[in-house]
Amino acid sequence: MAGLAGDFDQTDLKEMFELYGEVKYAQVIIDRTTRKSKGFGFVEMLNNEDAKEAIRLLNGVKMLGKKIVVQKSDE
């Protein structure tokens, strides 16, 4: 997931995806110097169908003035 606002944290990310199903893991990548989001993160959901639905519904959504990109990562 990319395009996150600088103050977006792991709790925000997890809560956003929990609207679509159970989240196993949510991580926002943080800049070591500023301690703010680098603008991207990773989410793992327990149910593959829930994950597909979250991707379909969240990809391209504007959040805090930024368009987010949500896609399945290569494993």
C-alpha cells in the first residue's frame, strides 16, 4: 500500500483494513529521522477473499488529500 499521509500509523492502517476482515499483520514503514510514515506499508489479512475485497475497494481512494495505491505484493 502506498500514498499514505505522513501522520498515518499502524493503528490507522489496521483499523482501515479491519473494516473488510480480520487483519493478521499491519505495518507502516517509518522514517528513522522524522519518525513519520514514509508513505507506504504492508497488510496481511487472514482471509484471501477479504483481502481481495479490501484491495478492490481501497485502491485509488483519496485519503487526506492523497490517492492511495493498494495492491497485492509479490510473495
